[in-house]
Amino acid sequence: MSFFELSVRPKVILITVIMWMVLAAGCSHLTVAPKPVTSKAIAFSGSKQNAGIIDCDGTGCLVDSNFLAKYKQMEADAKNYIADDINIKKEGDNWRVSYEVISHYTSLKAAERGA
């Protein structure tokens, strides 16, 4: 006997059972969920939550003195300097750094965290 030869009631029961099986499989304990991200510190610089990066444009990023001090300290600790450091320029109360410096900062920070 095929599916199409069944009366309406057995068809509804069969479709309902199949639907519940599919739903149960979708709610399985085998579902992979990402681990929650936990932050150990908020990226504040002084009283502002900007990690010391004020603005970026085509010439690089404008950073505050806290960012620059942290960058120089990480370089000294790692004894890892880059040639683009000579292009760091003072702009008012802040500093203009190239994207290479930002990238180097990111690498140093990752190494500091053990990543």
C-alpha cells in the first residue's frame, strides 16, 4: 500500500510524526553553539571608551598619549621595534601614527595575551 492509497487520517498522523521527528532532530544536544566572549577589560583611555584611538583617515590614526605610551611600553617589553615608528608625529595634544603602527600594536597586544 502506498502513501497515496491511505485515507486522510493516517496521512495526517504520518505527516505529524515526521514533522515532530524533524523538529526533535533540530533541537538535538548535538547543536554546536559558540562559546561566549568574555572581556577582561574595557578599552578605556582616560574617561573615554576609545582605546586611545581618536580618529582614522587616509594618513593614519590620531591617537592619544595613553595609546602611545602603552605602544612604546609593549615595544620595549618585547624588544620588537618597527621602522615606521619614526613617522609618529605630534598633532596638538595627540599623535598621528600610520596604519603600520596600529597593526604592530595589534600584534604586540596579541603576543602579550599569549595568542
